[in-house]
Amino acid sequence: MRHVISSGHEFLVFKAEEGTVDFYAYDTLFLSGIRLSTSVPLEPLEITRSSDEVVITYSGEGIRAVRRVKLGGGYRERVIFFSRADDERVIEGRYVFTVPMADILERDYPQASPQRKIEREGNVYAYLGMDGRRRTVRISGESFRVSIPPRGFGRIEFSATPFVEGEFLLPTFRKASFQFNWKPLERVESAVYLRAIEDLEQLIVDIDGYPFPLAGLPDFGAVFGRDSIWTALFLLEEYPQIARGVLKVLSRLQGKRFNAKTEEEPGKIPHEFRFGELCQAGVIPFNPYYGTVDATPLYVALAGEYLKRTEDRAFLDSIKNNLNMAVEWILRRLEEGGGYIRYDKTPLGLENQGWKDWKNSIPDENGVQVKHPVAVVEVQGYAYLALKTASELNLTDYDEKMLEKTAERLKRRFNKEFWTGEHYGIALDGENRLSKVVSSNMGHLLITGILPEERARAVAERLIEGDMFSGWGIRTLSSKERAYDPFSYHNGSVWPHDNAIIVLGLWKAGFKNQALKLASSLLNALYRLGKIPELFSGLEELTPLPYANSPQAWSAAGAVELINLMEVKE
């Protein structure tokens, strides 16, 4: 089991089985395998985790020890030893670790990994990266000798303080002083709500004075366009300031020029931004990377929902040029894509660029990835929603009637070409052939308004059939499909945020009984899992997946929104 603690741009992963810690900051693995080694053998008795520290209790040869692991301006440990002996005890020891200074994304791009020469001068380890930045970590308390009086206490402290030279496109994250509410609820909802709030507190950071949700830990402690927008939408009713922060930060990163390597385009909202060496050097395209086709229409939709909730027209006027550029991007991509927003694949980019963005996650009926350029089903619904929202709320300088007509033209063609006669296919391939695969993607259409009423009903009914509903949530892919794998990332697993979107769509479309059934099932699953992960398996037996990130912002925020929905069900 692993425990994750975060603070601003820093986070640590405590691996309980090994008793070791990995310490990350600025998307860099500074220290790996931090382990306490002592002259007196110590056996761990208990490990507990609170919101800001991991506590390990040890026992050995008349000694008790309590090790507290936390963050705060770097990595921090404090160990208290207690002796039950009647004479003085002396304990010697040291902290054992390696100093990789590795980019967090090197596991995904091993071909880009450099041969690093880490230099040490005194208690400072240093490395000059290929991005021209000097990364250092200052160590204190690496070795120790502590004398413990008879039946008394002794203390040691260990710290590692990281630093990266230079400025970045975004300021590095600070711990946010953001307070979430607590509310008394029924047992299941209360436990899940508390877990969700604790997870969100780990992930909300301060970026230049604005609260912003990082996507998830340990792998996604970064700015993600799509993830942050959905998190803000889920939390909008109670916490509109998060939506404001998301809109402000993403406006700052919005594309300004065409760049084939990073897939930047004018008006495009980014997929991801990282501080790591390989990204900053341009070896891999995440400084930032723009390989997403759904973040831009979702950005416009979030702006509209924020305005409805707050009536804060002044703030939207401050980003009006960004909204103009985003709508311009949507219009241009619809024209270039033959009436649909499509994505292609670049050598370093993601194979898929909707929310199911992993390899082979948009399959055809034979179980193989559909051919590019791909028009994925839910993105067309998002585009329709963005254009309608911009038109109805006067978000841009574009003619409202033109936006309305473009949206309606998209709706008519979409409902002709994506409809199989029973449900909506997952995507059109590069030759406009429809993949008729049954997936959760079509559930997102329910919130967009692009569906005629009778087809919305057909989607609602199809989603809760046994091949899609596992008993705990809607699978990402039907169990009848060739590509189905309940342990996969996107082809048959269950994602809490995906289900939260579907629940909101069912509710909005008037299918409230189905919405409440699905919400209740998912919350019960999260209660039984004891955490709110990125995803879990699509088996009928509730089964966690070891690679799923937790905490995960849109999962936690989606759970909060479902609990709020359950409260108003009457």
C-alpha cells in the first residue's frame, strides 16, 4: 500500500511494504527510496496517515520509535526514540536514499532519459539539466548519533530542500489556503464526502493567487486542462472561485501560435503543463502540451456556467479575448474537420485526444484503434454546447445568430451520422466510417443538449443494460465488445468522474430514477473501496486496480456533486 502527501508543488509517496519514501518537487524525483537505517533493528508496528503526514511506529530491543514524515518547504522527518532501559542507550544510524533528479515522465519516455551526472558538495546534491536549469537538493541530518537517557527520549530530524533555478511559464505551485465545507450526512455519503474533501485539499494549489486543482497524485500532480475544467464544473455551485481560478490559469496558457511538436494552435486550451527537465528542454512536448480537442469547448462551457452561477460579467469581460479565440478555434476546427472536431496523431503526441486518451482506447467493432483523424462522439456534443452557450450568453464578439446556426447545423448532421439506429457510436474514423462500439462516451451527450428527446431516452436506457452497468457504475466499454477488458485503463473499467457526468446528464434530461440509482451505486462502491480512485475494474465483483491514481481531483469532485444531488433528490 502507498500513502501520498502533497503540499503545493511537492509530494511524497510512502511505500508501506518497503518502509521507503519517494520525494518529488517541480515534476522531478529528487530523492528515491528514503529509508531509516539504525544500529538497533526496528520493526514497524503500525502505519497511519493523516491529511498532512505519515506516522510509523517501531519497536525493537527495548526501544520504541515514532517516525513522522511530512512536507513543508521540502521533505521533513522527525523521529522520537523512547527507551525502556534503566541505563543510557546510544543509537546510531543514517538515512539511505538515492538522488535520481529524474523527470517524472521518464517512465513513459525512456528513450529520452539522459545520463545524469549528479555532483555532491558537502550536503548539497546538484545537477545541470539539458534545459539549462540547475537543480539542487540540500540534505540535513543524513547521519546521526543520539543518546537516550534511562527511560527517556531522544530526537532526530532529517530534511531535504529542493530548488530549481530560473522562471517558468507559470509560477510554481504554493499550498492553497482554501477551506472546504463539512456537512452531516448519512453514513455512506458522510464517509465518501470526508474522503473527497481530504483528497481535494491535497490537490488544490495556489497559482499566482488563484485556487487551481491539480489532476491527481502521484502521476498527475500537474496542470491539466480537461481535468481541471470538470473538477471546477462539479464544484461550481459551492465553490465558484475554483472555476474562476481554472479559467484564469488556462487563459494564461491558451495557445497563441501553430506548433506541430506541441500541437499548440491559436485559441487552443492546453492538455498539460509540466516543470520537469525533459519538458522544459523541449525533448517531450509538455511545456505546455496541447494534444486535446475537448478542453477548448469545455473551457467555453465552464465560462458560461460560471456566469450563470455568479453573474460575474466583469471577470468574463477580462478574458473575453480568450473566449473569442476559443470559439474561433472551434469554428476553424469544425470547418477543417468536415463539420466535426477531429484529432490526428503526431510522433510524440497522444494517440487519442478526448478524455479516453490512452492507446487503443477508441476501438472499432474488431477491437482495434479506429483510424485517424478521429471524430470522437462526446467532443461534438461539447462543441455544440460551447457554441450554444457563447450565443445565448453573449460570451464573445461573434454574431450570436451565426453561432446558433452553426450549432444547429452540427446537431442535425451529428444525429444523422453518429446514430446507429439504437445508440450513438463511439467515433467516426478518417474515412467517416462510424465505429458502432457501445461506450460510456455517449452518456456525456446528455448534458450537452445535442440529443433529441427520444434519443436521449434511448441512451439512458442503453447505459443501464447489464453489459454497461456493472452494478457499481457504468463501464467505459460494453462487456460485449471485442476490445472489452475490465482491467484496462479505458476499455471496460469504471471511472467515477465519467459516471458523475452521466448522472448529471440523466438528471438534466429528466431521467431522475436512473440518475439516483447510478449515483447511489457509485457512492456505495467508493465507500467499500475506502478511497476515491481514478478508476476501478469493470467486474461485477468490486475490484480495485493497483495502478489507479488516488487522490484524483475529478473523481473526488464528482463524488461531492453526486452527494449534493442525493441531498436534493426529493
